[in-house]
Amino acid sequence: MYSNPVRLLTVSGRLVQKQVLVSTRIALRGGKVLYPVSQSRGYFQGHRQKLRVRNNHLVTLSHRKFSKANEETFKKFRSFKNGDQFTKKFGSDILQYTAAVAYTPKDRLKNNIDSDDGGLDSPIYHSTDAFDSPTGEDNYILAYTEIGIIVGVLDGVGGWSEQGFDSSAISREIACKVTEIYLDEPQLAPIEILKRAYDLVKSQGIVKVGSTTICFGIIDFNTNKLQALNLGDSWFGVFRRDPNGKYRCVYQSEEQTYYFNAPYQLSIIPQNFLDQAKKRGSKYLMNEPEEAAPYNFDLKSDDILIFTTDGLIDNVFPEDVELYLNDSIMENDNLTDKLGDINKVLVQQTKVLSLNTKFNSAFSQKLSNVTGQEYIGGKPDDITSVMVHIK
């Protein structure tokens, strides 16, 4: 069923897209999937939802107290611009890690709200600034200490925007907490960091309602080992050169879902919402950090590590990313000068495909398999990618 890989444009723009189209009864039109039965990226079970756009909110710093030096470090790691990169050297320059962040939000309509459960009075949920968030409902994690680097992504579940709430609030706050905890205690395992971050966000009450997926990992500079976890349908993959010098995806995470397009998610849901859902015969999707799948992998020099939200991996397959990397990177390229551009163009070209109603996306192929009907078209969504090159 799956098509041949699609060749994305490279940084130089020297290649064009190749697409394999399938016949279709119902297409992706106007950025929305026209399902036979309405369903969206679920935030609770037993309740039909329309696919609607999602609102978001400007990134804010959390309320943890830092020394002045640590506060500046924290701000640096939470304010990357699209395409930014940095290089960090360790062990008398024996190890070198270049990391880059790229993102693009999907297009949104500001007045697409249908509130059944009643509003909350915090400006974090009802703000005209929400649509200016550069990452949409996605958020990224990227920071380093003297013993390692942490990298990852989160994706706020958009169903909450249908109730008039900021679907990015929880992904933003957990991203901040994970970063803070790592900077304070970099020796902690990913699962311990996530548990503490989630507990802090819940206890501080900054987020009143919301759900998010999360996928992040820590690279230990002493061992060059990756410890990662994934909860939901974001994704990471390790790309390594084969004997012919071509990048191949040699290790990757697997999505966790209840059913199609309904991922595992960390949730904060008020009791009155839970009570109302029970009366409707519905049940919210709620998971705990302990349900995240753990991953461990030994990295090698010249590996490329990518953490990305489903906005990328729902449109292209890892094989497509392989083609893009091989077209964009020559064997002796110095990626300290170009990784940011490589990551940025990957995100940009994936967005172009996501808006193409004739593109045979990964999402449309999966949907065709699930429903037994043929679908075609890209899947518009926020896209966030964090890329790391090991040297």
C-alpha cells in the first residue's frame, strides 16, 4: 500500500518532489480530512469530534527560581529561533555535538471555538496572542550541561482548542520543567525527569486543562549513549551511514496510541470535566509518565539524531528523511555550518507536502488501511524538529 519514498528539495533546491498518487474516494481538502465518520486526534473516547484548527499561546518562562547565571542559561535554551543551531565540544574536543531547532505552525482560524464545558478565567487560555506562537501547539526541548545534552519535542493535543482553551499550555510548561530539572540535576534518568516535571506542572496549577504527547532523550557525553522515552505519537530516529556512505534509519521509536490518531498523552483535566464526560458515557485519554516507552542506544560518530512531532512523520516516512539527508549532506560536509539550514528546509518542505491535497502522505496511507477506503493528501499540522549531529 505504501508508496515509494518521496524526494524532498534539498537545501540547495537542486531536486524536486517525486510523488506517487493513489486513487481516492474522499480527499484531504482545505487542510481537513473528510472522514466517513467524523473523528479527530482524540482527547477523549466515546465522543465524536470534528477536525478543527487549534489555538496556541506565546511561550512564557516558568516560575522556578534560578540564580542569575542559571536563569540566563535557561532563557537561552528556551528561545531558539527557527533554524538556530549550536555546537558544543567536550573532552578536549574529542566529542562534538551540533544541534539545531526548526519549526513551523499550521495555519489557524482565531474564532473556531465551541465551548461546552465552560471557560476558565486565566488569560493563559483566552488570549489573542495565542496565534503568534512560532511553534503552534508544539514545543521543543534542547539544552546541555557539562555531562550531556537533552533533546526532544512535545505536541499539545488540539481537541482542547475546540472547548476554547490553549492546547499549547501544557506542552509549553512541561517543556520548561523538563529543561529546568535537567539543568539542575543532569544525572537523572529521563523517566525521573518526566515524573518530576509532570508533578510540578500539576501541583503549581499553572495549567488548568490540557493534554500533550512527549518524546525526548538524553545523550551522555561520557558514554555517547542515548537514553530516551516516548509517550504518544511524536517520534525520534537515529540515522547512520551504511557501508556505501548513505544515511539509513537504524533505530527509531514506536508510536503509542489507543486507536488511530488517538495517542497516549499526559493530561490535566478538572474534576467537573471528568464528571461531565462520565455523564456522556465518555472517558478522557489520560496516561502517566510511567507508561512512556523507554529506549537505549549506543551512538557513533557521524550519526544524526532527529526528534520530531507527528506533523513531520505523519506526512513523510523515515525512508523519505533518508533520501533528504543523503541529498543534502555530502560525506565530508562540515555540519557545524549547515545543520540548522538542513533541519529548517526539512521542516519547510514537509509543510509544503502537508498542504498538497494530491500528495500520498503517510497519514493518508495509514487512514486508508484503517478504514478500507482510499484517501490521499497531506496532513496540515504544526511541525517541530530537533536535529543533532555527533562528531
